[in-house]
Amino acid sequence: LRHGPGLLVFVSLGMPQTTLERLVDQAARADATLVVRGLVNGSMMETARRMQALIGERQTAFQIDPQLFDRFAVSVVPTFVAISVW
């Protein structure tokens, strides 16, 4: 169970690879969660493969959540959102 502030990093797998790699590095250092809006080509397996290849050995969480994009009115990526988790 995690308490205190959390950080969400909204990204798109369509972003340049070097940009995504830097964001993953930053997310790992900040204990942040990467958030993507949807599936790559409508496939959960392809999305998971792409994310695993991107994250590699780094300890970084990711989630697929279009509702978070709506909740925080994210229309441009990357977007960083700090939240309180209690």
C-alpha cells in the first residue's frame, strides 16, 4: 500500500523512441506510473510487448487507462500529474 504523493506520466507509444526512453528513465527514478490511453493495434499482447521492450529491467509501472486521460483533461503528451494517494 502506497501513501503520499504519486506521479502519473501520460505518454503515447507513438512518441519518438528516444523521448519515451528518457521518460521511462525519469519515471523509474521518480517512482512514477506511465499511463497510455489505449492498445497498440487493438491488441493487449502487442501493447504489453511494446511496454516491456521499452521498460526493460527498470522498475516502472504502467497502466492503460483512457479514463485517466479524461479525468485529468490530458490532450498533449507527455503530461505529468501529481496526485495524493492515501
